[in-house]
Amino acid sequence: MCGIAMIRLKKPLEYYQEKYGTWKYGLNKLYLLMEKQHNRGQEGAGLAAVKFDMEPGNEYIWRERAEGKNAIQEIFASVNKNYTSLTLQQLSDATYAKEKLPFAGELYLGHLRYSTTNQKKGVSYVHPFMRRHNWKDRTLVLAGNFNLTNVDELFDHLTSHGQHPRDKADTFLMLETIGHELDKEVGREYLKARETSDDDLEITKQIERDLDIPTVIRKSEKHWDGGYAICGLLGHGDAFVFRDNKGIRPAFYYSDDEIVVVASERPVIQTAMDVSIDDVHELVPGQAMIIKKDGRLIFEEIRPQAKELKRCSFERIYFSRGSDRDIYSERKKLGELLAPQIMKAVDNDIEHTVFSFIPNTAEVAFYGMVHGVKNMTGQFPRVEKVLIKDIKLRTFIAQDAERNDLAQHVYDISYGSITPNVDNIVLIDDSIVRGTTLRQSIIKILYRLQPKKIIFVSSAPQVRYPDCYGIDMSSMKEFIAFKAAIEMLREKGKESVINEVYRKTKAQQHLPKEQIVNYVQEIYEPFTDEEVSEKIAKMLTPSSVKCPVEIIYQTLDGLHKAMPEHKGDWYFSGDYPTAGGNRLVNSAFISYIEGNR
């Protein structure tokens, strides 16, 4: 769920100095795009810049990276240190900047890192990645929002060609795959150009002008299984962005006669560029947008768009900014559709029920919930801010070592917000995945108010299966829904179901990924959704809490009604959009049974 931001300036730096008062126009826009997507990555950030038409002997590509939640500020502070000793005249001289100053370029790429389970740490794993070459048209900078499910296959593919990848991380392998195809394509173009010219300098210019980037991407991408939105820069000035053909990972762009902008989310482009929603376009799944050095935009299909798109729904529920017009509407609808279940849970006693939300991303769903209850009852429900978030850090994104400690201290309550022993409390959250914060903090804190009953509402369905396309949800034992189903099977004497699923998954462990079936779905088949939810509530309620606690989850039908264009629901349904997904859920269940995780 990383964030990407790419900017291509179409005019010389002098143009922006004259019109906007600074040649740093592109750099400033990049900073804004990255800050507005900080929600997508708190572990690190990086940026790269390419200068066009630099004289040989001068650097033409610059990069800065940092780790930590303050990485954006750190990398831009480091960039701006280059300018602190300049006179006002030098700082306002675009020609001087282009010739002398780092990061005074026409092409920028920014990235916000959100690593998933088992991904390596360290600044060397922070995007953008760079593959240098003495020919600019073979120098490649890469950043993306992606996870590949077939890293071992890709590694074997590269080594079978004689390469020696120094790492198995999917970013390294993507970089080397594209770089390998780029080298071959440049070589083909060189041989073609030699048929008409003996001037190597002219041949290089011709290659840079005519380089077939779609072919490079197409030959690289055919080996990948996963979800991805990838941005790349070439040292001579071309740039590209492309997206998986099922639309799993998002990508949006804006273009006018001054600038091209790409980002992971639509509203950040609207805000940064002050443009309307109709001016920002979604990149078509399976398509690449090529920005040639001469400013041409070329759109070309890399892989045919899937008949049924699987845009990630959890992206809309949790990760993306709620300021997007459609996401705002979807989140409200998710809350509204839960009203019938909520009213049943409180025995239609709206007079003695207080409605609230778990800050902060559930606030929009809360408005929809209140609207739905009002429509059902004809009464405006009682609303209070019962829960207060003290620490502005998501425990879901925090690393495991930090998460448990954070969960105990993130929230506090508004004392006096309900009538003790009389009022029910209904709190909506965007999702309940692990239940760590509920069990260790929230339920205990709410019990201090002495409610008659506590009802937690999840605007998302039960997360039952690992994600392998970008969300940090990979270990089966962490999902409270999975733990509940396993515990119920054991309680009801149905351990044979667990053993049979293990036998089936183990039997297909070494099959090609295309032949693997998700048998883990059979773990849930003996139970209704309501039974699983009831068990989850029991498991999450501390023994010291004496009032009833109930948990209501969104249904899959409700999810699809709220966001019909975003049908990617594999973490809820087990319906993986690629073969690699079935292989990884297979591996995750085997690891769970064998105690490796």
C-alpha cells in the first residue's frame, strides 16, 4: 500500500521561475503530493530527480532516501540544504540552478514506503531503486506500490539467463527484470540504427528518441504475478507508469501543457494542482503511460484488461484518503447498510443507545451509520464522541514489536458521555482484523463508563485470509476470524476439518501455482458469519468486563453494494485474483499448522 508520486515538467525551469516565482515548482509540488499521501507509508520515503541535457562530466540524476515516520521532512530538508548558502540572486536564477544545483531537474519521482511482512528493513530497501549505467538510456530509476507473489519464479528466470541477483526482494528483481529487457531493447535499436549511420553519437540520440518502452515493459511484466502500480524514469528523460491488468493497485494522472502528475490517489492530485475531479484520470488497468523526453504522452496496452477487475476494496475502506468523492460516498454507504443489524442488536432501543466511532478513519462510515439509523427509526440517534485517540499513529501499520504496547495507550474516553447502566454504546470502526486494540485497550476503557451493552461495528467484513498484494496481513494466526473458526471447530469436535484442509494443502504444496486450490475456505464452511462474529466477541472480551459485548461485521453483499466497482475482496472471501494468491494462502495455512508462525 505504498504511495507513489511522479512529476514531469514540460517547460524549461526558466518558465516556472517567471510564472510561479521559483524554479522549484516541480519539487514543491512533489513535496505536497508526498505529504498528502503520508497515510500510505510511515516507514520511509525517497525521491529522485533527472536533469535533461546535462553536459558529459556532470551529474544528471540525484536521489535522497530516509527511514522513519518523519522521512518526508528529512529528505526534503536534506535537499534544501543544498540551497541554504545561495544568494537570493543565485536562488532565483533557473539557469544557474540547472547547471549547478542538485535536484534542479525536469523529472521527479517520489515514494512512501509501507513494507509488508518479511520484507527487509534498512534505507537500501527504500524506493526509488536505481540501476546505473554509463549510457543514460540504460539508467533506470524505479518505484512502485506492489507485491509480487512469485518471487522465487522470477529469481529463477533471471538466474537462468546468467544473471546473479544480489537480493531476492521483489523490488530488486523487478528492477533487474526491466533493466535486462531495457539493455536488450537498446541493443536491438543500436543494431537497427547502425544500418543507416556510423555516427555513434547520432545513433544514441536516435535510440533515445525511438526507444520502445512498451515492449520493454511487456516483456518484463509477463513474468510477474501480483498487484502493482509502477513508475520508472530513464536517465535520458523518458518516464513511464503502468498498472496490473486487474486494477489491484491504484494509479491516477493529470496532464496539461505545463506538467504531468501521477499519484496513488486522486484527491491528492486535485489538491496539489487545484483541479477538478474530471481533470484527474484513472490509468486503465493493464495500460502503460509513457512520457517521452520530447513531451509526448503515449498510452499503450501492456496486457489486456481483465474481464472482471479486482480493484482492492480494503484500499477504499482503510488506506486511501476519505476526501476522495467516491471513497467518501462508499464509506458512508458501508455505515448506512449496517443499520438493520445494529438496531436488532440494541432491541430497537434508540432512546437508550449512544452512537460513536473509533477515531479516525471510521468517522465517515459513522455518518452513514447515523443516517441509516435515522432512516429506519425516523428519529435522530444520540451521538457522542465517546472515544478519543491520543496517539496519531495507526497500530495496524506499526510493527509487531510495537503494536501491543501502542494498543494499550492509544485511546481514552469522554467521561460522562453516557448514562451508566442504562445506555448501550455502539461504536463503528473501519475494520476489525486482529482485535488487539479492542482486547487490550478499548473494551476495558469503555467498561469504565458502565454501559448496559457494548456493540462494535466493523464497516468491513471479517478478514479471513492473507493478503499478498500489498497489505500487511499474511499470517493466519493473526486474524481473529480465523482463530475463532479454528477454536469453534475444536470445541465442536470437528478437528477433522482442520486436518483434512491441511492434508489437501500439503498435497498441492509443490504444484504449479496455476493448479493450486484455496481449500482454506473449508475452515469456515461449517459456520454462519453470525456464529463467527459471536465467537470473536467472546474471545476479545476481557474477563473483567461483565456487560455484554457484541460485534457486527459488514456482509460481503453489503460490501459489493457500497462499492460495486471495487470487487477485490480476497481477504474477506478467499477469491484471489491471481494464481499466486492461492499459492500463498496455501503456504500460510501450512505454516500455521506446522507452527512456523
